[in-house]
Amino acid sequence: MISQAQFKKELDLIIVNAIREDVGDGDHSSLACIPKNAAGKAKLLVKDEGVLAGVEFAKKVFEYVDSDLTIETLVEDGAKVEYGDIAFYISGSSQSILKAERLVLNAMQRMSAIATKTNFFVDLLEGTGTKILDTRKTTPGIRAIEKWAVKIGGGENHRFALYDMIMLKDNHIDFAGGITNAIAKTKDYLKNSNRDLKIIVEARNLDEIKEILNSDGVYRILIDNFNYADTKTAVELIGNQCQTESSGGINEKTIRAYAECGVNYISSGALTHSVYNMDLSLKAV
């Protein structure tokens, strides 16, 4: 996984680019009718229910826009909220509050939706020992906050990007001339480039599971699009040789059964690519 310093850099880039995109050369609506020295106060109003996420990100946005803004936090990230709850109050320059408003709302609405969905899956897995993972199926440009939301919801992050973990999937394997060749070439590449990256290898059937197990140095096997019976057999074959991960069309109706096959992880792109934003508003008080 990426370092905290790299993660912070990603967050900073998101904020800088989002403000550039939204504000441009000025918030002319506010500049036109609100005096520069006018002060105001607003509340973050919850108009939905679920798991709140993005409060700490909102603080970073407000700090970037105007370090003189002050925030009074009433609800922390990860808390369950319902209609009518107030997450925080923000006070200071009225122009600054309005400049930050849309980025704060867009981010928190999406982050809260992701955290809520993740928490739903976490509850479905309770007692199994299996953990839910996100994927790289994220919105381009805002991956950092979407993966942050998964963590807030109780899930775990998979690799952040292509650079922090090796993942040999079907196309890599086919282009490389098979599983054994792909693993061997990968190990040579890591050695020659002096890189220390974990290796995950995807298996499409039980024969591929067996072939992967013939090679050392595999951190996790991705058991992709297997049925329940074959997943359980794959877990038994793998034993303690490496970690196991199930993926491929797993949903709320099937996730528990896959977990009960004994896999360490279940990955789901739906955590980030198929959510409905939580309804939040920033209202003057």
C-alpha cells in the first residue's frame, strides 16, 4: 500500500484540482452580492441515513480555501446518522464558506455512500473472519477519498494503483505465455529493478490454482468467478501457502456463502462504482 505521505499528496492534489475546476478565476456569484468582509455560519445537515464519511476531508478543504474558517464538529467520520442530524458548523468568511461548499458536499455525499455500502457488507460478513476489499474501479481523479471512505465504513483497501502491488490477471498471464512464465518473469523483474512488491495471481479454475502453488513467492491467489464448491476446494488446496481472495460478481445475496468457503478476503468493485450519494446540505444559520 502507499505511504501516508503519498496518500496526503493524493488528497492535496484532489483539493487543488477540484477548486481549480469549480472556482476558476473566482466565485462571481458570491463576489457580486456578498461583501468581502461579511462573516457567516452554516451547518452540514444530514437528510438521509447511513454512515457519515468525509468530515476530516471537509476540514482539509476549508483549511485550503481559508485557514481562518473555524469548524465545530458534532459527528465524526464512521458514525451512523439519520435525517435531521447536524454533522458540523462552519464559521467565518461567507465568501469562503460558499467557495468550499460544493466540493465539501460532493465529496462527503459520495464518501458517505461508499462508507454506508461498505458497512453493509461488513455486517453481512460478521463472524466469518473474511474481510471486504475495494478495487481500482474508482472514479478517476478521486480514488484517494473513495478508498478512504471504504476504510471509514470498516472495509480494507486493496492495492491503491498499478505501482504499489503486482497483480497478474488473465490478460497478463495469457500475454506472458502462461502462469508459470508470468510468475517467473515477475520475480526476475522485481529482483532486477530492486523492488519489493507483493504478488497476487488470478486463477480461473482449479488447475490454475495447482499451477500457481508450484511457484514460490505468491502473496495471494485471486479465486475469480468460481462457484461455491470450487471455491471451497481451492481454499483447501491452498491451505496456509498464501492468502486467498474471492471476486467476480459477488453481491449481498452471495457474499456470506463465499465467506463461509473460508477465503481471507472478498473484493468488490461495487463498493465504489455502484453507490447512491447520501443526501447532505450546507445551510446558512
